[in-house]
Amino acid sequence: MTSWPATGPIRWMHGCVLLLGLLLAALAPSADGRATAPNRTVLILHSNHQGYEWTDRQAAGIAEVLAASAPDAVAISYYLDWKRFPDRAGVDLLQALIALRHPRGQIDVIVTTDDAALQLGLKLRQEVYGPIPLVYDGVQVDVARAMTAGDPAVTGVVESRDVAGTIDMALAANPALRHLFVVRDGTESGTVLDDEIREAMAAGLLPAVRDMQILENMPFARLQEKLSSLPPDSAVLLGNYATDAKGAVLAPQQYLALMSKASSAPIYGLEDYLLGHGIVGGSLKSAYEHARAVGALTAKLLNGMPVAELPVERRRSVVRAVDYRQAERYGIDVTRFGPLDRLINKPFSFMETYRWLVVTVGGVVMLLFGMVLVLSFALRERWMAEAALRVSNDALSDSRRQLQAKVEELIASKEALRERERWMRLVAEASRDIIWTWDIVKDRRVLSGRVEELLGVDSLSINSLAAWFDRVHPDDRAHAEEELCRHLSGELPEYRVEYRVRHRDGRYLWLYATGKALFDEQGHPTMMGGSYTDITAQKQQQARLDHLAHYDSLTGLPNRLLLERHVDRLIADNRACGQAGSLALLFLDMDNFKFINDGFGHKAGDELLAMMGQRIGKGAGEGLFIARLGGDEFVVVVQGGDACAPVEVARRMEQALAAPFLVEGQNFYVSCSIGIARYPWDGRCFDDLLQNADTAMYRAKDNGRGSVCTFTADMNLNVVERMQLLSRARQAFDRQSFTLHYQPQVATADGRVRGFEALVRWTDSELGPVSPDRFIPVCEDSGLIVPLGLWVLETACIEAVGLGCRGAGDVTMSVNMSAVQLAQHDFVPRVLEILARTGLPPHRLELEITESQMIGSLDAAIGKLNALRQAGVHIALDDFGTGYSSLTYLRTLPINTLKLDKAFINDVHRRPDARSMVLSISRIAHDLSRSVVAEGVEELAQWEALSLMGCDLIQGYFVSRPLPADRIDAFLAAWEERRARLPVARDDVVVGIPSAAATRPPSPVS
């Protein structure tokens, strides 16, 4: 810090005056008499969920304009998720949450997108915030007028789609169009489309359409069948379709991709976010432009303009756009659509991209060539003049006057020739190309001085054709010589070819060679001239673009485009040879990669993917084509070999991925699910093979992950069933249709009930009872298992507390944990929070995990389990023997209990080897201070054998089936009467009733 000098009091006074002036300026009002306005708060309500492309574009448009026009404003956004969960109860809860977080007086403006958000915004104004300004977007004009009822504090931008413009583009593409099929769902936005079409018909915009059918809210499978059989003079207009008649909910882009694949007629749309997902195009409404208009209205309100001066705007923000790939698929020439605002997926064209560069270079080359021709004719005139002079000296020796005239004429010609030579030399030196001439008869070439600059050699060292071609790349020499011969023979009018030429330092440059020859009266070439243009930079740029277009930037593997070309070429070769069965696609997808990526960051995920690509290449073997589709999906192409070759390759890759991946100090254990599709049985084109291999991969995941599955025809039906099952599972969770049953665990020492295992059950109104083996994998893949698992854990803890209060004793409650739950970063605090909220002591809760849940990060899983065990929670290793069955897990994992799988128990009373195995496992577990639980006990003989072998607890139908909560008390009373008759192991002696051979067990309580 600089101190004030003691000798400068005047400077000190000036400083005080300046400080006082700044203070007064800060306290003074602004120039218009008002103080600076504080930050203003904007509440933004979106009807749909974040990640829905239409909603994301609306949010982006509003945020961009507010950041530019009202930078001090504070924007708070909420998403109703109305499209997936159209439940008013959820909206009411969200309203209560907003009112709690932002009480009256804290919100200055409300902004809404689409109908559901507008309804909530109006309700918030009425019940919480009072008549503050409200700005809406994405609402039809009639709907907006009915909802706002002329409220003077409400304005916005009403939604307007260009139905007529889209239909006009469809008619332009196909003048023979006579049938129009309109696809929509039963939502508000879908039904409004009917009114817009009627308006277009009333305006006379559909004169050529003879037949129009509305495909309203059809089941998706039936809709696909309908679209696949449309006549050739048809077109499809897609409105809103996110929910089918059976309640299956998908993103519109996913439905559209499946529709486009099945449809025999082109599909046109009305929204710009559908472009690139299957529509040919249309006059598409832009959510982004609508939202920018709403942001502008909001900024004006925040900057002080009264809402009464901002009337409702009705604008048609559309873009005329076409997907080139879809148009080409239906044989539509994109020029029929007229002027377009956007054209996507058009293949790269060098001539179109660099048209003016090519025209300019060609013009310069032609100019230089013309100058060379002028020089050639001048030289020829000089030779003719010299010959004439010699003849005149011999023939006209007696006429000095005529000779003098010829001499003077020759001198003038020489001067003109020198002038022309100076001009040509100037042109050659100024040109960036190499200008060359070639005397074909004498094989003598003359090149301009830029040879040394480009190639690093003297032009005299390459003054013959053979010397020049010695520097041409061996792979290009034959083609260059062939093109030259074709021109000299008169087959080609000009010589034009691209080839590589060696520099003095050994590297090669790309040259574009042009030239033209002169012929004598007999048609023999005598002279040739032309130029060499350095196009190395253009070739390198083209190579970079080709590499980016065909290879994945993260792994360096080929991408989908190159994969498709490779497979199409192999299919064409197979068809040409008449062979089949020698081509297969292996579709690999990493198990649980999403949780690794979310838990440890995208950087770790990218490094893991790069290492995985290398492992797949090594495991698959040499000579196989490997590509990355994106994310954690890879494809291996197996060509040749017998029918077992694809499965053998898959097994080799499984072995290559078995070792852990060391990424940023963490050991990740990764497995892959692999699906196989073979040509031609599982598809006759690339798209069918890839889709069916993907379907087989999902079946492999359903079979337990980390497995291999070959495609069969019935799997496509399972995909649709899986989608419907997921939709109904979400509805079941929202409607609280899941229940818990409890299976008791009994001690072999005294026959007392020591605990219960909580098992989730689901009975659907249409599907009936659904097995956990069916709905648990679907819930894990969709993430629904996280909220469902928390509900199961809390419900089971509450029941355990209730059992203790009803006199059941200090029983333990066992709850199964999914790998998805264990991967959540807040898994431990959520478990401890539930224990604190329900009042269950930690030692009475036992969490069951399986060996397969260690896949991923073993260190991270052990850390979470250690934290829970330190808090007092018990950990059980479930299904021991069905996974890796590594004794290392028994030593390293922080577990209290080892649960033997039913496969060990089935023959324990009949086979000595089964008894020996169970006895050995029990001794090892007890030596490590672990208790042993036997699952699946169904007979008294199994009870007797397991009691003698030291199993601590028994669980199975012999004791009881899983019970609903209201039947547990009756079971406990009945079990106390039955317990006295059971054999109990004490001091290695079985006491109680005789063996199972003499006495049959009573029926289990169920």
C-alpha cells in the first residue's frame, strides 16, 4: 500500500475531495430521478421435463434474451414433467413447494411454456403472488384466450404452426399426392392439430388431396403396421405423438425413428426439433425463436415497461427445412421444395464447397496456357522469318534494297519477340504454379523457376520426361503415364491428373498437372505445355475431414458411417459369391457404465472407454473390424469362419475385459453384454443386422449382464413388451401398486424366528402378477430402481419397528440392494437417514448384496459398505456360489452373513459331495466370524442335515412362503406351536422328532 507523503498536504486534500465526490455520486439518484433498480426475480415454469428437446430450446431462447437485455435478472426454473406424468396431484405438490421456497413478494414476473405451465402460473398468481405480470409461450390462441380471460396483467406469444406450409411442401415434392394420413396422440396439443388442418382446408390450401385420414391415438404396433402398407401417392403428417393408446410413453424422437423405419411413405412434421430424427422436412415451427420473443417481452417488463403496453403477439416463427437423407430414401429431389432455410445430412461435395476456388484456379491456368500458346506461335514466326531471310539472301542477292527491307522487318520481329518473352517470363515468375513446356521430338522439358521452391531440386535435373516420372510416387506413376498417353493419342482433349511427386528431403507433395499438346499435319504430337499446381494443403485438409467423418475422436476406431460402408461391402461380396453365414455383427454394451460416468466424472469415463477400445481390439484378435457407435457401445464384425466363430470371438473379449481397469487410481471391474446377429438369417442389410444385434444385447442384459446372446425372431416382440412393462411399472410406482412380502429366517439352534427378508411384489391390473425377475431389470435400466429401492427400505424398516412393538423380539430385517442403488454417491447417507426417520436400530437392518454388484469400482463399493458397517448396519453376501465365488471376497468384503444359494441346498440330504461342500463353506465362514444362512429349504431332511453342518439360519418354503404384513402375526403364533416338534442341533446331536424318513413335515404356514 502506498502512503501519503508528509510534504504533500495539497495532494491529501485532493484525495479527500475525490473520495467525498464518489460517495455523493453513489448515494445520488440516477439521471431520471430514480434510484438504481435492484435485481428482479423471474419464475420460469416449463410444462415438460428437462431433456425434452422442445422444452430445452424454449429454455435456451428465454435465457439468451434475458442475459442480453436484463442481465441483472435472477431466473428460477421449474419443470412440471407433464408429458410423462400428467397428474394434477404432482402439480399441486410442486405449487406448494414453489410457494414455500418463494413466498409472496419475492417474485416479480412469471414466465410459462405450454398449456400445463400456464395453468399453474395463473393459479400461483391467484393463490400466492397476486396480480404480478405473467408472460406465456407455446399456447394456442383459443386456449390462451380461454385461460387468461382477458387478464390485463397477462401477455405472451401464442403458438402458431404452419400446417398449410408443410402440406404445400409435400405437394411440391409429390404432385401426384392424393392421400394424407395425420398421426397424433390424444393430448391437448394433438387434438388442436385437427382444428389447424380444418383451417387450412377452409382456406383452400388442400385442393389436390383427395383423401385425408386422421390416425388418432393408435397403439404403436398397430400404427407401424398401418404405415408400412401406405399407397405410393401418400404422405404422413406427424403431430404430437409421445403416448400411445396403451399408455407407453417415449420421447417423440424415439417414436418418430421407429415410425420412419416402418413407413412406406414420406413423413412430414411441424416442429423443428423433429428434424434429423426421421421426418423428410416441412415448414417447421421453431421453439427457439418463439422463446426469444417471450424473453424480449419479459425483459421489457423487467426494464420498467407496463404490461398494458405489451399486447399478446401472434407470430409464425418457422423454417423451411429438409433432411437430405430422408428425401433421398423416398426418391425425392430436394430442388422440388424450392428455397430452403436449412438442408441437413447432405453428403460433402468438394466442388460445391470450393466452387469459386476451382473456377479461379482454372481461369488462371487457362490464361497461362493461352500465354504459352502465344509464345509458341511467336517462336514459330521467328523461325519462319529466319528461313525467309536465308532464302532472300540466296535468291535476291542482286536486290540490296529488298534485303535491307527484310532485315529491318526481322529486327522489328526480334524486338517484338523479346518483348513477348519478357512478358511471359514475368507471368511465369509471378505465378504460384510451375509452368512447363516439353519438346516431344527432342524430349526436352523447360520448367519455371518455382521448381526449386516446391521440390528443392534444380529444374535442369528433371529436363526429360523419364527424369520427371522417376520422382512420381510409384503408386501414381502408371495412372499419370496412362493419362498422358491418352492425351497424346488424341483420346482426351486435355491432360489433367493428380499425383504425388518426391521432394528432395524424401517427402511427397500432391500436384495437379494440366497440359495440352500441339500436333503436326500428320497428327503427331510435337510440343506440349502446361502447369503444375501444389494441392498438398487441400489434400491434407480433405484427409482430415475424411478422418473426422469416419473415425471416433476418443478411441480412434471407425465410427458408424465407416462401419455401415464396410458391412455393406461385405454383404455385396457375399451376394456376388453366393455365400451365406460367413458374416456376423457383435454388439457390445458396457454394463453399468452410466453409474461409473456419473459417479466419477466424464473424464474418467472417457479414459475408461479409450482403454476398453484397446482391450476389445486385443481380445477380438487380428484382422477383425471394430467400430464405436457412441457412448459405451462397440461393434465387432466377424467375417469368415464357421457358425461358432462369433461366439468364440465374444468369449475372447469377455476374457480380455475380466482384468480390472486402473483409471485415476481406481480399479474398475467392467463387464459387457454382447448380442450377435448373423447374415442373412438375422437381417439382409446393415440396419437390420445392427438393430437385431442391439436387441440381442438387451436380451443378454436381461439374462444377468456380462453374457452373450444370439438374436432370435421372437426378441423384437420382447423389446415392445419391455417398453410397455417400463411404462406400466412407472405408473404402478406413482399409484403405489407395489407391495412387500416378508419371508422369515429361523435359527437352527433353537428354532426361533430371528429375522425376515423383505421381498417386493407387483400385481398389474392387465398383466396380473409380474415376477421380480421381469420388472427389476427394467427398473434398473431406467433408474426407477432408486426411488423404488428407497421405498422398499423405508417400508421394511417401519414393519421391523412394528414387529418389535408387537412382541416379536429383536428381529432383523433383510433388504436386497441393487447395483444401481449402490452406485449412487448419496447411498450411505440416504440409508442412515431412513434409519433415523423410522427409529430402527442399525444392528437390526441387514442389507443384502450379490457378488455381481462388485463389478465397477470394487474400492468404492467396499468404502460404502465399511461406512454402513461402522454405523452398525449388517451386510450379507447373497447368492454365494452363483457368481465368482471368490474366497477373496469373504476375506476383503465387510460382510457379516454368507447366504448359500438354493443350488447348494437341493441335494444336501442325498449327496455326500453336496454335504461336504456346504460343510466346508460353513467352516470357512465361521473361521472368518461370518454367520451362514441357507436359502430354499423345502424339506425336513434338508433342515436336519443343515442343522448338523452348522448353518446358523434357515429360510425357505419349509418354514414359510413370503407373507404379506397382515399375516405375520398369525404365522408367529402358529410357528411357536410347530417349533417344539422340530429337530434342533445341540452339541452335534439331533434332538426332537425322528428323521425325515419316518415323519413327514407339516404343511408350511403361507
